Amino acid sequence: MSTGRSVSMHARSYVKNKLSLGSFSRIHRRTASLKSLGIPLIPYQGSLPSDLDLFSISDPELDDHPGGGIFDDPKIIDMNATQDPTSSTLPPPATQNRFSQHSIGRNRHDGEDDDTLAVVGLKKYLFAEVDEEQCAAPLSVYCFMTGFIDSVTFSAIFVWCAFQTGNSIQLALALARLFNREHDHSFHIADRQALCSVLTFILGASIGRLGDKLGCKTRLWLALGTFIQTLFTMVAAIAIWKSHEGSVADARANPAWTSVLSFVCVGFMSASMGLQGIMGKRLNTQFTTTVVLTTTWCELMADPKLFDIRRLVISRDHKVMAIFSLFLGGFVGRVLIDSIGSAATLGIGTGIRLIISVWWLFMPGGQSK
């Protein structure tokens, strides 16, 4: 044991002298380093020069050590003995995708993005223009409502809500009475009702100019405008229901409606027809305004393909549909008036117009030009 200790002390003093006097004395210079001298920072067996190789020192007594003659100093670590050879290769450095933070932020707002896309898609759908060539069905129902509404007012007061030609002539005749010999200066109830119908019709048509802002052929405006007609018809139904007046007049001189509420009813019905007329005109189809048949009759008779019955002709067939629908609306309206009265008939008209307003939302879009 004394011999082993002496060898160990001799080796330590030898290394100390080498570290202080040998090539290690130059490691403080900028031009020299352990790497340039070929000396590893952590020595292991065979890595040092022969004169510095601490692991080559052996002693018979040290050979019995499990390390096999390797100098056992707790301050020197044999990396080969404790480290797995396969672990000498370091794993690749962790990298971060430069878009990862953006992706995380985007994932957090996926719900908001979906909502935004849904709103944008809905807006695009509502502001898309309908294909006017495929609007024959709702426009036919427009014509049906013209006859339906006119049957109510004409049966009660002999005034048209949609046909303003007759009302305009009636006002002209009332004005002419001022110049006859009898000097009749009275403003008859029928004349007042005709004036109310003309003025409110013009007001309703003016509301239709809002379609020029939203797009007169867009689904949004067609549905919204028809819904406004629905509200006007509903107010008219409530007004005449509250008036508790009759539905059918016996004679022109004795109208069934004379109260203020009846004027409200006539006004809102006329406004709804004015709005319908301007909306139908903006679509620019064979149904024209859907409220006047004089022009439709003339164009139908002037159609060069009127008697070409072997094939479909849109310019002719759609005019026939408009005329028939208006006739049917007047017929159905009068039947309902005799059965359930004016208020209930207008209530049914309100429901029909509500259906049309929803119908416009599902009309196919036109091809982009």
C-alpha cells in the first residue's frame, strides 16, 4: 500500500510540474489554446502525450483495481466508461416554425373567422341579382294580388287602389264640376277617397326608389320591398277591422266605407300597390308593372308571334299569365269578401304577400355580365 501511495504522489507531482513548466505555460497566450495544442479539455485514456499520460502509470497493486490499472482520481472522469457511445451525436436543435405563432393566433380565432366568412357569404347572396327570366311565378302572384286588392276597395267604395288611371279621371271630373252651371263646390266622399288613393300610391312608389340604392334586382330588396307591402296590407286589414264597417256598397252614392279608419285602409292598400308597381317595373319583364293591364293588352295584341301556338313564346305567354293571374285574383277576392268580409280577406292577402317576400330569397341568381 505504501508503494501505491508513493506512485500516486509521484504522478501528481509530475503532472503539476508539467502543467506549470511545460507546454501548458503558454495557454494564457492569445495564439495558443488547449485545442491548438491537441489536448482535450477532459482527458481520457490515450488522449494525452506519452509524457503526460496519467493513465499509463501502473503498479502491481493497482492492477487488482477493477479499473484495470487506470489511475483512479475522483477529479478525473473517464467519459468512455460512463457514456453510451451512441450518445456522442447530439440531437438536432429544436426549431420553431416562423408561422407557428401566426397559426396559433389563427386557430384561436377560427370561430370568429368562420362567423365572418358566414356573414360575408350571406351578404354576397342577398345582394346578388335574381334571374328575371325565372321570376315568372312570383310576378304572377304579384298580378294576382293586384286583382285581389282592387276587388276589396272597388266592392266597398268603387275606387281602384292599383288602377290610378280611373282615379285620376275621377278627380278631373270633380274639378270640372266647379265650372258647370250648377256650381257644385262640394267635394264628394268618392272624390276624396280617389284623391287619397292617388296620393298614397305615389308615396308608395317613392318608397320603391330605395331599391335603386340596394339594387332593384337583388334578393335583399325584392324580399324587403315585398315585406313592406305585407306590413301595409296588415295595417289596412287592422284599420278596416277596427272601423266595423261593411264590405260591399249598394250604390256608388252610398259607399260602405266613410270613416277615418277607412281612409287609412285605402291609403295603405294604395301605397302597397304603388310599391309593387315600381318593383315590378324595375325587373323589366313581360309582366311590366304587374298593376296595369292596358299596356299588357296592347303589347299582347301587337306581338308578332301571338298565333304561333306550336312553341313557347315568352313575350306572349308571360303576358297571358299576367292577365289571367289578375283576373283570378279579382275573382277570388270577391268570393272571399262575400264569405268572410273585407278585414279577413285582407288578412289572407297579408299572408300571401309574406309568402312572396320569403319566396324572393330563394330565387336563382342571374349570370354575371
